[in-house]
Amino acid sequence: MSPDAIIASLRDIVAQARPVVMAGVGSGLTAAGAANGGAHLIAAYSTAVYRCRGLPSVLSFLPYDNANDLAFSVAADVVEQAGACPVILGLGVHDPRAAVDGLLDRVEAFGAVGIMNEPFVGMYSAEIRADLDTAGFGFRREVALVERAATRNMLAYAWAFTPDEARKMVGSGARVVGAMLGPSRDDDSALERALAEADAIAEAALASDPDVIVLAHGGPLTTPKIVREFLLRSACHGYATGSSAERRPVIEAVAEAVRRFGAPLREQR
């Protein structure tokens, strides 16, 4: 499916007053669940691979594994299990040994339709980001990834932490922008701040291209109830799931199944 066709499909969903849902997954199993649940887009990336191993997602931002190898290790399973649902892969482009076009070649070989910039330097402190940018391995490389993917007619999904980042990403060819609100936290009191931050990013993206799709992720957006309240008041078009539709539901469902199998065979008297 071409990027134009995908965006047209997503815009049709928005026109029906329905939220666009992108499911972030780290395994073929959860990709199958997301597809069966009606996800409109599926993304596989390194942080999701960690959470499917029962580990903290943020380990992807530490130097223990090659983030791209983690994403590619599940790519074939995710694409197969996603069925007709389009799949994008998260790429880290800050590795000086990895050419962007070489990474994009691998994405296409797996049958994925596009990319996203994950891991992203926006997760780091201002000092680390400044050092990376000075050395030429910071946010500008993420912009270059989006630009190169768009040139190759791949769907470019861009995470943005600020309105300025959103403008730069859309100007480079991003068709979907993720308003990143930081790590997910169960904190209802942060909803108003999340709304303000996400809407500032959405408004900047839409001012650059009215046809762009904006999805929100992170912060207090951890449950369907909170996300619904958020989307009813936000300029964002939908939600990008993470642990909220992978780690927590899997643990809860498995626990409930085991409890049911272990229930007494006879009623207690």
C-alpha cells in the first residue's frame, strides 16, 4: 500500500469521527492481536522488543544492544502476523556505521511500508542532545531519515517532542507525526499539561500540512478512558499505543487465564 493510500485511509477514519490507532508491538504475537483488534497501523521497534521480554522499554536508550538489530529481529514475524495492516519499523539513525539507505533497504525487504525515528535523541537530557547535535549525530539525522524515506516513497512517521521539531519533520516529508509526551505514567493530574503540549505539536504540524495525521503517545495516556477523554478535547487525530496495549493487557490476560485454570474443581462447601 502506498503512503498516499494509507493517508487517505487514515483521513477517512478521521472524517468518520473515529480515532486513528497505531499499535506499537515487539512480537508477532502482539502484532496478531493488534491486527485482530482493528489497528490501523502497526509499528515494530526496539523498545517494544524489550517490553515483550518483560524488561523496561527505556533499556533501548542505553548502550547494551543494537536498537536496529532488535527491530529487525521481529520484523518478519510482525509483518506476517499483521496481515493487511500496514507495518512500519522504528530505526535509530545515530549509528555512524549504519547508512540510512542500507537501513531502508532492509525495511523494504521485510515488506514494511515505512519507518519511524525510534530510538530518538529527544529522550535524552539537553546536554547529551546538544553534544550529539554538535557532532552531527542528533536530531538532524532523524530529519534526514524522514526526508530520505519520503524520497523513496515510503511512509514516514516522525516523533516530535516540540512544535519546532514537528514543523521540521513535516517539512522533510513526514505524513504522520507522533506528539511525544515522554514515558508513559499513570498520572491523571498531568492530563491538562499533556493536552497543551500535544496540541501545540499538532497545530504546528497541521499548519505545515493540513493533511498530516497527528497521533499522541506517552505521559498520562495509559488507559482507554483517559485516551478517550484526551482525544475528545485534543487536536490530535488518534493514539499510538505502547505498553498500554501490549505489556499490561498481556500480563493481565495471562494471569486471569491461569487463575481460571487453577480454580477449584468443586465448589467449596
